[in-house]
Amino acid sequence: MIKQLIAGFIFISLGFWAFLQTQRASAAVEAVERLQASRQHQDSVEQLLRWQITLLKDSDTELVGLTDGADKVVTRVYHNLTRRETALDIGGLPAPPSGQFLQFWAEVGGQRQRLCMVPMTAVGSWHPVPFLEGARGFFISQDKHPEGDTFPSVVLMRGRLRDSL
């Protein structure tokens, strides 16, 4: 009888020990997964920062200030014809009113071309936008639809490239 009690105690103890080890292993796996996700995020931030620095250091990058109606620069566009890259600094943009959305446009040959919706969050406040050959200016509109409008409803700010003044 005592042998059976001891055997039962050992069996239960081993089961409890195995349960604790499984819990520890599970916690360790979760910690590793969190570290991997954090590292991936850091890698993407680092990659974006390298891209930003490269674009800023390039002498062909033109800075286009987008101004409101009072000529106050609200934000900037970084446009590089040689690299075929364009970025929008969304850090200075005001949040649109509830139910409204911001859309980024380019002016090409006197025509307005939709480029993208403006996300209100971005790493380091920079957002790469589609490059458009022949762009002479950029502007941001406030629109009613999350997918954008085919024609800008309310133009909030605009700016032109130097060679198109």
C-alpha cells in the first residue's frame, strides 16, 4: 500500500513537473516570437530610415513645400526624378474631420492624377508615394470616400516643382 502511495505521488509529481516544463517552454516560445516580431519591426524601421537618408542626401531630390491658401508650408514632398522616387512627409498634416479622408495628387500636363490616399500614420512620418513621370506639382485634397474621389473635392494645400514655376 505504501509502495502504491509512493508510486502515485511520484507519478503525480512527474506529471506536475512535466506540466510546469511545458508552461515554461510555452512562455519561452512566446518570448522568442515577441523578440522576433520586435526585430522585424526594427529592421523595417531601419530600412525605411536608410531610404529616407538616401533620398535626402541625393542632390537630385527636390523639396516641394505644400502650402495652404495663406502660403504657410504645411508639409513637404520629396521628389527625385533621377531615382524615380517620391515621398510625402505626413508629420505636419492636420487630421481630416471625422468621415473625411486625405488624398495625394500630382499635376501632369495640366491634368490632375490621383496617386494615393494619405495614411495618417507612418514610420517617421514619411510615406512613399507612387512616382509619376512628368509631375509638375502636387496637392492634397480632403475627400468624402475612403478609396478617394475621381476629382478633388476640397484642395487643402498645393506646391509646384521649381522648373515648373
